[in-house]
Amino acid sequence: MGGMNIMLFHSTYGLRPAVHSAADRLRAAGHQVQVPDLFEGRTFTTVEEGMAHQDAIGRDELLKRAVLAAAPHSDQGLVYAGFSLGGSLAQHLALADAKARGLLLLHGTADLEETAAVDELPVQLHVADPDPFEPHDWLTAWYLRMRRAGADVEVHSYPGAGHLFTDPGLEDYDAEAAEQAWKVAIGFLDSL
């Protein structure tokens, strides 16, 4: 069986080397990976700079860019994946794509429409514990809404890790948590 076709979205820091490294890791595991640059070449060294740029672009424009990046590949049945902001965008696209094969969220989720419905979409979330951007109450509500929408959800939390703990170029990096997350994530992709 061939690997999955994965659409991997970057975080608010932009398309940093860690995103390319993650894509290479997934390719080495036998998957095809698309890595769109939603910030058109801009990268940031602080979350504040990245969020300011993200806000300047606007949520609707970012979603439009993500949809345009995914469109040429969506007929093949994509696994949507992303880091933090990218996870939020991936979630929106996966829930709107009847052909989506799965959703891999690293460090980020998004709100759900009350009418969201999927047919047992496999979803895996990897999140720091605690995470300032994904508090416990939010994650509990998110999990329940995803289950109600019909998703088959797994949540993996990493005590003591920083928000973007898979990015070696950031202070949040936690080598042990990152290795564990990638091991579990690749197992998840292999199961699809």
C-alpha cells in the first residue's frame, strides 16, 4: 500500500526549516507531502511578530490560500496536517472535504461549526500540557464537539513541553516529546 498524500500547513512563524524537516520525515516514512507557504516567504522569530502578520493577512485570506493550495490535490484524498495555526487551518479544510482521509494536528485546534459533520474522520492531536494556546477546558470542549461531529479522535498530551515542542529552532523545543509525537503520528498515518 502506498503512503498518504499529506497537506502540511506551517505555524504563525511561517514556513521555517522545521516544517521542511517534518515534511522530509514524513516522506522518509513513505508519504507524499505538500508544504504550501501561506505567508509568501515571510518567516518570524517571535510568536508576536507572526501573529501580527497573520492578523494583517486575515483569517479569511489565510483559509482561501490554504484551500487554493489543497485544491489540486484534494481529489486524491488528503490527510490534512498542520502546526498550531496550520493545525487550525487543516482542521477547517478536513471538516469541509468529504474526501479527507485524516487530520493530524500538531499544537493547534480550531473551533467547530455547530453543523460540522464527518464520517468517522480519523483525527490525532499532539499538544503540550499545559498549553497556553490550548487550555484544558478548551481541549475538553473541542474533543466533545469533534466526537459529536463524527470524528474518531485521539489526543496525545506532553507534560512540561512548550507549545511548539516539535520545532528545534524554538525555545519550546522538547526533543523527547518531539520524538514521541513523531513516532505516534507516523503510526497514525500508517494506519490510515
